[in-house]
Amino acid sequence: MQAAEPQAILTPITEAAIFLTVTVDAGAEGAVAELLPDLGGLRRSVGFRVPEAGLTCVVGIGAGLWDRLFGEPRPAGLHPFRELRGARHTAPSTPGDLFFHIRATRLDLCFELAQLLAARLPAGARVVDEVHGFKSFDERDLLGFVDGTENPEGMAASAAVVIEGDDPAFAGGSYLIVQRYLHDLASWNELSVEEQEAAFGRTKLDDVEFPDERKAPDSHLVLNTIVDEDGEEQQIMRFNMPFGRVGAGEFGTYYAAYARTPAVIEQMLENMFLGSGAASHDRILDFSTALTGCLFFVPSLDFLDDPSVAAAAPVPEAVPDSGDGSLGIGGLRDG
Ligand code: HEM
């Protein structure tokens, strides 16, 4: 059996990205289901003409829409984003049924594809959040720190994000958690560089991790280093992008992280917002506010092309015989 092919999750950080969050009203599911297998073709329509720009588009499906489209079985980790209400800071859960993560070395190609996608959305499906991100020089976020250094590489990256035997019916899939953060840059810039470095646990100029004994308990690095019971570090892939509008004083980070189970990212979020050990919350949250929060399942390419065949294929024995010759998975639900 050939392994299901993941979507282009592991695209290296690009110069540009567009993040589109879409809601789908009752009644629009059928048209959305017809759009999913066409996504590859739409991407090729734009990307084939400028191959060197590496245009990719990853689509995610939220828990509510999944149930309305496909029902059972559902990916093991799929559920709505859970709001986290800490003593000082909240990670809100906001609407999102479909998500498009569009990336290329050129924003014009991302924009063209976003336009084509938006034109294909049926009445009742609408873009509720849209962020155009850019890569800042030195890979820095707008807080001035290099962002993405500790992402896993090579096989470790794929092991961190791609579902395999842990949920065989959805092998080749992944999970995506996104949050739109706005920074209070004025307050942040009142801190000394040493105070900013303490908030992250890394040096600012040359991006070197502090030795463990120098890391503050509420630093971003301490709260986001998660190990399992064997002491092995649990990894995720982050594709954060800066965005903003200088005239409006808007400076943000669009946080987008993939993992083979949402539990790892959720543990990090709990540490950041609810605290862990001696920390009541992540210090960077005193300067960065989460305005959105969504969780999506990212199916394999095979699933997108044909949900009824692809999801059923790897584990036919796990699917009860419906008696009608179908494998009982992934079909569009009636009504
Ligand atoms: C305002 C939003 C955020 C900003 C600006 C930000 C920025 C950064 C920076 C600059 C680093 C150090 C360099 C590196 O990428 O390895 C980092 C590390 C990291 N961040 Fe964030 N981050 C944000 C939100 C989050 C959230 C919400 C999570 C998880 C739910 C997260 C998880 C991580 C992880 C896992 C690391 C690597 C830790 C390590 O292994 O050293 N970040 N982040």
C-alpha cells in the first residue's frame, strides 16, 4: 500500500503568505466539498507559470465542517480550538471552518490564488479573517527576534507533523493551529534588550539560546519546550509570519503551527496562557495579544482528491462493512 501523500506543509519559509479563514453556513457544504478536489488544479493554474516562486496552498478543515461534510470516522485529534482563560491573558477560540495557508516567494502569486479561491467560494461561505504576511529580513518577527530557528529539519520535521500509524485512516494528514497576535510594540520597545532577551530565553542580535540555568521560568523557550515521559522533546513546525499596517500602528505575528497531534501545541498553549511551574504565563503575552484561535485537520492530498477512496484505503479492516459495497468513510453526508 502506497503511503498517503501529505499536502505541502513542509514548504520552507517563503517571502510571502496569505492566511485565509473561512466560515461555511449550513447549506453550502456541497459546493465546498466540490471545491476541495479542485484546489490542486487552481494552484497549478497560477503556480505552473512561475515555478521558481514555489506557490503552495495547504487547506485545513475545522471540526464543525468536518462533521457536516464527512461525519464518522473523524480524525482522532480534531475538535474546536479550546479557549484558554488564564489569570492575565486569554487565548480566544474564534470561528473557522476552512483554512487556506497560501505561500510563495512572491505575494502577487499568493494574491492571485487567494482571488481564485475566494471566487470559487459558494454563497454562504465567507472569508472571516485574512492576513497577508511577509518574511522580514533576518527571519525576524516584529518584536525583533529571529523566529523559527528551532523548527525541526529533514526527517524530524516530517515525523513531527505527519500522521502515520497513530491514526491510520488519516495517515498523511496533520493538524494546524493558528492564532493572530497583535504586539504592543511601544511597551515592548521600552524594555531593555536584556529584558527582551529574558522574555524569549535567546539573545536578540545573534539568536543564541541561553544556557538552561539562565532561562527565566516564564520565558517563551522554557514554556514551549515539551518533553514526553521518556524525556524526548515533542516538536512542531511553526510558520509564523509578520504582518501589519504602520499607519494604523498595527504590528502582528500570525502564528501557524503544524503537528501530528494537536495535543503538543495545546500543551504549549496551556503553558503560555495558564502557566507552568513557577510561571503564571509566558512573558511575551504581556506584549502580544491573541485575537483569534482555530484548529484544523489537514487531510492528505489523496483524501482531498477523493475522500471516499483515500481515507478508507489504508485500513479497510478497521471500517465496518456497510453492506452496500462502499467502505463507509468520507462520503458526503446527506442534508
Ligand atoms: C506572538 C506570538 C509568537 C512569537 C512572536 C513567537 C516567537 C518565537 C521566537 C522568536 C522563538 C525563538 C526562535 C525559534 O523560533 O526557535 C520562538 C520559539 C518557539 N515558539 Fe514561539 N512565538 C509566538 C507564539 C508561539 C506559540 C503560540 C507557540 C506554541 C503554542 C510557540 C511555540 C514556540 C516553540 C515550540 C519554540 C521553540 C522552542 C525551542 O525549542 O527552543 N510560539 N517563538
